[in-house]
Amino acid sequence: MTRKVFSGTAQEHARTAGAPAFTGLALVAAMVPLAVQAQTAAPAAQPSSDVALQEITVTAERRTSNLQTTPIAITAIDSNAIAQLAPNTLQDIAQLVPNFSANKINGFNAAAFAMRGVGNTDIIVYNEAPIAVLVDDFVMPSVQTQLLDPFDVQEIEVLRGPQGTLFGKNTTGGAVVVHTKAPELDKDSFEARAQAGSRNSYTVQGAINFALVENHLALRLVASEDKMDGWIRNGASDTIGGVTYHGDGSTLGGTDVFTARAKLLWQPIDSVKVNFMYEAVRDNSPTPGAVNTTPSDLNPATGFPYFVFPNLGLPGYTGNDPLNNGGTDNRAGYLVDIPRGHQVQANGYHLNTDWTISGGTFTWVQGWREQKSSLPSNYTGVVGPVSVFDANRSDDRKTWQEELRFASEQMGKFNYVAGLFYQHDDTAFCVAQILGIYDLFGVPTPPGTSAGGYNNNPQVLCNEQLEKSAAAYGEANYKFTDATTLTFGARLTQDKKDWTGRQQVFVQQLPNADGSIDPAFTWQELGKLLNAGDFNAYPFGVVHDNHTWTQPTFRLTLSHQFTPDIFGYGTYSHGFRAGGYNDQVGTSGAPITDDEKKPTNPEKADSFEVGMKSELWDRRLRLNEAVFYVQYKDAIRQVVVPVTNSNGQPGEETLFRNAAKFTVYGIESELTAQLAPGLLLHLPLSYQHCKYNEFTSGEGAALVDLSRLPVNRCPEWTATADFNYTLPLRDMPGTIVLDASANYVSKNLDTYSIALPYEPFTQTYADARTLVDASITYNAPNDRWFVRVLGKNLTDKTYVESSQNVDPLWVWSFYGEPRYVGAQAGIKF
């Protein structure tokens, strides 16, 4: 029988504005605690097994525990629920989690996760996202590969709120914890799935398990290939130099990803388990499509449009068919090479060991991972012979991680977890830019560069960072009574970062120590883009900096079991998002100053949370709720800093600074109900309010108060209604599973303007959207095989998923996937 297992915490808040379709849900959730008050502490009746919700275990406290008695806001999604959803990446599971917003970074196939008012909107390689992603206890260091394929995953746990005590820095918003399936020691098995659908898409997945030595040694091999054409077409028309150019109508973007995993489990004795894993990612997806959405609104003070593009004759698309009006110049060569697409290669080697002794379990996590990326993009959505702004971001990242921890058994009234953590992350980064926009302004290139102006002379900016992070942590539970427990945890983290970089220069400036132009040195002679980051070979303009931070993290929780079915807790926690350097320092072309290269300090969060977890109606209904209040200090934001450019003229540069303080409070609720045998209802809902207390951009004359802006990546409402109905067939063996869901996310700010006067149209937003999905599945007896027809975004909603203003120049946007219809089949034995 196909089933879904969900969990979570959250408290509901009924409000008439913003999400009218879910007001009824809010009222139901708000009324349930009133019924709870009438319950006594008598033992709960044993429910009928065919309608009771199954117990869910989680590892949010670095030990196995019952979801309903774990004092953390968690949603747990098991392998059956994942399979029914048929997700392509982790982004697709967000609809099952209250207050979890998952987009892609504008112009990239990279994760832009957000929870409780904090999220990621940029691809900066040294910025550390506030939502951590862990796979089998290894911290994934790059947002470019956090949108992993969920095939052959045992469980996904989404932890909301600061999780720094046990999961470390960069979890001020929460953590996504992924457990892949372990090899089985007692049997051989095989599973395969295939799916085909809209936009010439197909997915082929397989997993095979070998019990090599019964009860002692097993091997599991997993592979997946996912391909799809994009949904934005190169159909824009743009006029440059009096000539109108038209896109060729080709498809932009899409997916072409192969992933593989091999896991070897050795259990020499019952108390020792050794897991070795190799993982590979080969992403050759086309460059994501871009749509020029620059507003043409006039500035009353000047009589001209606020943004520069309309003044150059490049207004943004304003019709009703944006998906057919994307644009690219498909620039080949020149260190950019857009036709090659976004290429990401990753190889990881991991060794996890568990040793159980009298009194607890030692766990040793070791991992090494290398990731290489080349990400060429058209950042404007403009077609024609001029690369108005094309760039290729290339990096090589090597990460080594070690963690040793001990989780004790219950020792009377006391148990604890303690550990040591170390991560070594070495990243080299270069970006090549072709800035044809300067040709449109009539700006000449320096003497000695190639003919053709900026459009034929790529510029490069390179830097590198070595980060060493070490931490010691512990968390203990003390039971005052059988019902009341006090939890205290603390962690001390030291981050040391060494940064080296050079300002943006023409390729011809690299070989000369004084930065003068060498006309004979071309981009072809340079070869690979990352060669420009060899600071020994090309020392011009190179500067260094380093910094060390030591930060505490702690959590204090009081929990109480009110009745066998009702559990409550209150938590105060303090966490931080690591500070660091900016890979875009030096874009002005002028020598990098001490002020420009200085890193940001850690962003800190103080969180207060009260939660209630309950199982009602003979354990047919699970309602988990939480109320939270978070204060963020020293928030890392983009700001404008005055500089003198390479031509000696005054200008400005966008940098990251600890520029803001803001407050987030809200209510989350997650209701799961077994309404009848086979009929499951899942209703996650969240409301949050985010507001800046302080936010200033710039210095001196450029100082601007931005505190009236909305906090970006903070949707006020998220809600989902999901129905799953499994029914047996009368005239043939097997079952039919019907699933239907509607997911709502309210409009939220994506990026903000820091160079233009505040107006609604100078900010960019992710659109509000309600997406309707459905599927029908036939499962053969014993789940040996299945066939499924599925549809996503069935109403064919067109919506902006991410958008960025490069103010005061232009705005470019990426649109979410339109209607998808497909068929899937699978077999296992």
C-alpha cells in the first residue's frame, strides 16, 4: 500500500488577507487546541492499525527519536512520500514543508532556499547560505549542487529555526538533512524507474543492491539521468545601432544531469558499521534562459526612465507571453562560451563509521569532495551582435570534512551528545565578463586592446579563499520528571579565512607586472579561465587579507509531555551565519583598497520558539504547531560604496556589508489526518512577518536609508493542501493511488534597488502563485511494479520565480516551469 509520511511543527494563524483559499484550514487548526484542552492525562486508546498514523522517527538531535517528542520544528518526508511526489530535485519537496520557500538563483541552476525570513539570492561563491544542506552528515558547501536528485533517498528532514548547536554555523534559518538509502546486508534487490513527458523530458533511474557477504558486507549502486528542454525561447527583438535583431526561436535552458552513487557497507560485528560512499555529479545543462523585464517607468525629476536600458532602446518585455520572449546572444569563445552551457562536475568520497559500546555510540564522519563549475550566462535577455553583459563564473572547490561525536544512551535522568568538527574548504574563482554595454555608451577601450571595443575584449576578475573551520559542541538532556526535560546545548566555532584577489582587468594586462597592455597576449593564449587566477604567473594588482572569528552557539529548551498524546516545548537559541569575503571585489577595475576587501562579520540570530505536538482522534490526526520570534543582527546585505574607477573617475561598487537589523515572527502549522482507510490529508501552513529595524546602504553622500524595504525572500504566506487516496481494485489485484495538491506562496521581494529612488517597480519580486499538481498511480501486488500519470502546474500558471535588478541599468528575470504532463513506470524485485 502506498502511503505518505509527513511530520512537522508549527502553529496556525488565521488571517483573512493574503491567502483566502486557506482561511478554512487556519480556522480548523486554530480550533483543534480547544478540543485538546478537554482531554485528560489518561492513556490513549490503541487505534486501529488500518487508520492510525504511523510513528515517525527522526535524527534531529543526532540520535534516533520520536518526532512527536522531539522539541524541534521538523518535517520528515519518507521514501514513499518522495516517490509519490516524483520530484526532480530538492526544490520540489518544499511544498510539503511549512515556511520553506525553494527557488532557483536567478540565471543559475542553484538553490535559493529560504526559511523564517532568511534565504539566499546570489551565487557568490564565498557567501554562506543560511539554510544548510547535509547529505549523510556531510555539509554540502555549494548552492550549485544543493538541488540534488532525491532518488534512492530514505528520508529528508527539514529542520526550521537555528540549528547551530548540533549542525553548526549557517543554519540560522534551518537545515535540510538528507539520508540516502543504506545497502541491505540480507538480500539482493533491484529497482528501476523511467519517466517521459513534456518538453522532450525523460528520466531514467536505477538502484541495485548486492548482499556480498550475508549480514556483513553489502554494495548498493545508484544512477540517475535527467534531461529536459527549457521552457523559455530565444524570441526577443532588440534594436541596437538602428538595426533590429530577432532571436532564433531556439529553446533556452533545460536540464542535462547525470548522478551516481556507490555505497559499501561493512558490518564486521553487530556493534560496528562502516559505510563508504562515492558520489558523482555530471551536470551539462544549457545556460538558463533570461527575459529582459526592465521597467520603462519615467522618473519625474528627469523625464527619462529610471533604468538605463529603455534609454538605450532596450526596454523590457511587457506583454503576456514572456516565455517566448527570452533572449541571448549565444556568445561563443572569448572565455565565456555560452553554447557550452552550465557545466558542473563533482566527485565525493565519504567514510562514515558507527561504533556502539556500552553507554552509547561513536560516529566518525569523514569526507572529501571536489567540485568544478563553469557557468556562462547572458545576464540581460538581449539578442544581437553585442554582448551587452555576458559573463562566465568558473570555480574549483575542494572540501575536506571530519566530525567525531558520541551519543550516549539514557543514563537515568541524563543523556548527551558531544563532538568535534573540522572543515577545510579551498576555492579558486575567476569570472570573465564581456561588457559591450560600454560600447553602447561610446566608452573607448585602452590603447593596445583588440579591435572591436569592449565587445571583443574580455575582462577577468579572480580571487581565491582558504577556509578552515573547527568546532566543539555538546548537548545534554536532563529529565526532572518522566514528563519534564531540560535541554542545554552549546557550540564554539572558530573560522579562519585567507583571501587573495586581483581587481578586474583586461586579459592583455595580465602578463605585465605593472598592468600595462600587452597587445600580443590574447584570451586564446591564456587558455582556461581559471589560469588567470595563477597569482604567481600574473602578479599584477594582487592583494591579500585574512581574518579569524570565534563565535558561540547555544540552545536552551524546556519540554513537557502533558498527556500521552500532547507534547510541548519552549526554546531559546542563538546561532550565526559565517562572515566572509566577496568574490566581486574589484569590479571597478581600480586597485582594491583595504576597505573594499574587508570581510563581513558573522550575521547573528536570536530565536524564541514555543511549540506543541499532538496526536488526536485515536492517533488518526497529527497536529504540530510552532510560534517563533527571531531577531537578526549584523545582517549581511548588498550596499553601494563610493570608489574611484580605473579611469580615475568617481563611481560606485556593490559590496556586502553588515548593514541591517531585522525581526521575523510567525506561526507554522502542519496537520496530517488519516480521514479513512487509505485517505490521507496533509495541510502545511505558515504565516510570517518580516521587518527591518535598521538598514542603510552606502557611506557619506551615498548613504541611503533602506529600512522601509520589505525583507527579501520572506513570503508572508505559504500553504499546501494535499490529498492522497489509496483504494483497492475489485476486479483485479493491486491498488490505485490518487494524489492531488495545491501549493500557495505569496509574493515576496527577491532583490532590492540600492542605486535608484525607492519605487515599487525598482524592486524585483517573485510572483505569488498557486500551483496545482495531480497524479494517478497503479501499484501491482506487493509493490513489484507501478505505472503513473502525473501533471504539475496543471493550470499552466506563468510566474516570475526569480528576478534581479542590476540598477540603475536593467532588470532580468527567470520564470517558473509551465504545465508539465508525463508518465512514469517502475519495477522492483
